Amino acid sequence: MHLPRELQRRFHEVIRQHVDDPEQYSGMIRPTNDPKFGDYQCNAAMPLAKKIGGTNPRDLATKMVDALSVGDLCESPEVAGPGFINLKIRDSWILDRVAQMTQDDRCGVAAADQPRKVIIDFSSPNVAKPMHVGHIRSTVIGDALARVLNFLGHYTITDNHLGDWGTQFGIIIFGYKNFGDPDTVAKNPVPELAKLYRLVNQISEYQKACNQLPVAKQSVDDAQNLIDELTGKIEAAGDDAKAVKSLKKNLSAAKKRLQSARDSVAAMNAKMDAVQTNEDLLKISQQYPDIAQRCLSETAKLHEGDQENLDLWTKFLPYCRDEIDRIYDRLDVQFDHTLGESFYHDRLPGVVDQLSRDGIAAESEGAICVFLDQFDAPMIIRKKDGAFLYATTDLATLQYRREEFAPDEILYVVDTRQSEHFDKLFAVARRMGMEDVRLVHVNFGTVLGADGRPLKTRSGTLIGLESLLDDAVARAQAVVCDPERLQRMDPPMTADEQQSVAETVGIGAIKFADLSHHRTSDYQFNLDKMVALDGNTATYIQYSYARTQSILRRSEMDEEAVVALASKTELVFSQPQERALALRLLQFEEALVSVYDDYAPNQLTDYLFETARAYAVFNDTCPVLKAETDQMRATRLVLVVLCGRLLRKGLELLGIGVAARM
């Protein structure tokens, strides 16, 4: 049961006697921060009294309590302070729900009364190159949302909108034609194709840096000149506090621009040095001075149906797909569909024709564009040279999904930098008559390194995702399988079991660390903190789960035996820590609904961490196997079983596994 919603329903009946719009007031129910104020608190009396006028909030709160029907659920509500209504859930009600949970494999979570059909578009890498750290956020956030929504009873459709038709394949095709050895590629296709991609891309980035470096250096000079100018103005402003404040704000922004410009110059110099100090790379660059344009030409030939390029694309695509599927298998991420850009290619001309025919798109300087009042720049759907863009593909994808699946909602789990693109996409979709589908950009921030900048290697390239996973597993093995800890294991942990635990803990650590931050926030990547056995980490929660299983092993009872015992025992609270843990277990549904309401998996990570903490306090203060009475022992064993179930299920909904022994 979702306790706040049940309380809101009951308060709604009372508040509607005072106002015509009770919903905004009945929703003002929150868990309390201090048990001495009960379990939940209603703060509606103060704003409600203000709305009604001429009424004392405390007197109104007293009237609300007198009219409130919650006797089956709560002890007598109390009015506190200026009009807070404190609610304490009855112990008998909590114990009754706990007993019911023992028979419920859904951990007390009810399925949605009105299930929605939700498409979740996430991960979506370019398959022609290895997955990197930049793909982790979309992948784990999207997977967690899909798992939670599905568990809540909604019909989810997951789609990995692969980049399988763009410039990246032009790079591989050009590299294969000019530098590839067919026999070598045939023997070891994945690493050889990746090597060709890196080679061509490195030359392309070098040539781009050579062209852009003068402008970047000028940006550094301009930013420094602006800083000098603003510094002088601040000195001249003297005691004019208002002027100084404004100038300092501008100075701070100028310093950030200077640092950004310097970073750009440093990155360009690094790319240039890497090629200029390598005779072979420099020779290739001199031989192909316009390598990026040549790759674009190969891409254009592919899109135009050139048979040689189509054959190469058909040959290379399965290798690329197999490589990313291997990473997804390791992450335990599955998709219902993997409809890449190539799937929609034949639909693109029809989208442009429809938009032009309906007067939504118009020609501008040879390109076909959609002009939107709220944006300075239009959405271009076909370039002057006839090429289509990502926007065109996204509109075709949206049309197909609406026709094929008739969804209520589509979630696009894509980073914040694409916000303007999705704002335009949704605006065009509405003009095309797609108001019946709720479109949501589930945006997210950036993974940062220790220096506070986007996480990259020392050479400035993005870190490969598989390398990141390997590092996490190695770090986890050092923490959870250290010799001193292993010596205490009985029976001893085999080498295979150690590797399995390290894999579960290491990959779980990366996922949980990402999901535990609000998705819109940037966060700093720190493996040592991620695999720590204490704090808000997957490892801490996995260890808490393992402790529940240890107690069951020592009790010589499995879950079924404990459930059977509970059915013959009247459960009872003898310590406040038991009640606190039990109430926390009953709040699982609240956390899951919050995940969907805010598209925020951190609501679930926070809940699991607090539940694990409540279990630790319970475990330290309430002996289970040596409880004073059989009734107390049975109650505590039930709490151990339910807590283990819930932690396991909660981590599962985040895409994270558990280990029975750690």
C-alpha cells in the first residue's frame, strides 16, 4: 500500500468540506523527520486557513482531525505547533501488513490500477565504435526506469535507437578501403575495425585541430583581455557596491570562458602532438588532407545505395552489434527492440514531403526547415545537398512508434546537452498532431573525473566502458575478497565464487553510484568510494542483504520455513527498532512511485540505503537467534526475511545483483 496516498484520500474527504479544490491541500502529507512527531505529518491547515480567510490554522487543524476517519490506520492524530497534524500508524496495522507481506512476492507493492504504455528510448550508442563512459548514464538510467515501471504494472517497451547508419560507418568504410587488410579483418574483425576507426578518427581530429587552433588561441586572448578590462573597471568602481557586484559576476564568467578556451587549446595541441610526433600518422594526414570529407563521401554513397558500401556495411554491422551486445550482457541490460537509424532511412523522404505539404516546413536557402516561434534557429530536416539529419530520423521514429505501438508516453533518456533538440522535436510533433502522446526528455548530467571535468584518459579521449567495468571488478575483488576476510568464510569461498562476487559487486557499484545521484546532476567518478562497504553504495546494501542470508543459514531455516512459522505466530514489536524497520519495509511502494513521478531512480537508491541503515540498527540492537521468547524470535526472523527480499528486489529493479555470501 502507498501510505501517503491512502492518507491523502482520507484527508481529501475532510478538506473538500472547506474548498472546491482539495487536491492541492490533501497532497501536503510527508513522512516526519523525527519519530516523536509520529510517522507522517499533514501541513495543509496553514495554507488552507489562508485560503478560507478569517480562520486560525490550529483551530482549523483541530476541526480537520475531528472529522478525519483514520482510526483503523492511525492512533489518535495530534495537532502540534501552528497547525501541523501528526499521524502515527498503529502497531497492529503495521504488523498485519508485515504478515501479509510474507505471502506476497511483490513486497507489498500493488500493480497500477490504470497501467500506461510507455516507450523508453535509451543507451543508443553509435555501433561503429566501442562503447565508452559517456554511454553509462543513459544505459543504466533507462534500464532502471524500465524495470521499475514494469514492476509497477505498466506496459514498457524498450528501444535501443542505435546509430548504425551515420558518419561512423563512413569512417570505417574509408579506413577499410584505404588501410584495411581483408584477411586480418576476417580473422579478428572487432578489434581490427575498432583500430581502423581510431586511426581515421585520429587523423580527422588532428586536421580539425589544425584548422581550429588559431581561432581557439584568439578566444584565449579575447577572454584574457576581457578579464583585464573588468579587473580595471572593478578598481575604478571604488565603493559603488552595485557596480562592483555586477562586474565581479561578469569577471567570474570571463574566467570560466578563459579556462574553457585554454582547455580547448590544450586538447587541440595534444591531438596535434600525437600525430606530428608519429611519422606514419603524419604521412597519412599528408596523403589525405581532407580525410573527414572523404569519410562523409563514403557515408553519402552508403545512403545513396552504392552496392560496394552497402555490402561492407552489411558485413561489418553484425560484428559491431555483437561487440556492444557483449557489453550489454555484462551489464544485464536487455531491449525489446533495437531499431537503429538504418531502419528509418526509407521513411525520411516521406516525413519531409508531409511536413512540406502540410505547410509546417518551408525552403530556406535551399534547405527544408521548420521555423518555430520560440526558437531563433529553425529545425533543419533536409540540408541543401539533400542530406537528412538526426531531426528527420527522430521525427520518422516518432511517427513509427505512434503508429506501431500507440503509446501513452515516450521517454527519451538523453543527456542535457540535447535539450534544445528535444524541445524542437516535441514542438514539431505537436504541430504534426501528436498531442495524444506524452513526450518527455529524461535528461541527465555528466560523469566527471577527479579534476571536476568530463572523465577522460590522459590523452584526452573518452574512457572505454569495458575498461571501466574491468577496473571496477578488480577494485571490488580487492575490497570484498581480501585475504583476512576470506579466512573468516566458512565454508571457504572458491575462486569461481570470488570472481562472481567481484563481478556482481564491481558492476553494481558503478550502476548504483550513477543512479544514486539525481539524474540532472553531474557527479565525480571515484571507484574507491563506489566499492566501499560503508556509505550510500551498492556494496553496503549488498552486504546488508548477505547479512540477512547469513542469519537464515545460522537459523537452519529457509524463507519458506520462516513464512510458515509466521502464519502460526502472532507477531509483536518489543523494541522500537523492529517497528522502525517494519515501517520502512512498508514504504517500498512510495519509493517506486516516486521514481516514476520524477523519472528519478535516486529515489529508490535513497530508499534502499535508508532501509539498509534501519536493518543495521535493528541487527545491532535486536538479537534474532537468541531472542528472549519464541514470539520475538519469529517476529525478528520475519523482518530479516522481508528485508532480504526487499533489498534483493530493490537492487534487481536497479539492474544490480546480490551475493548470498560476502
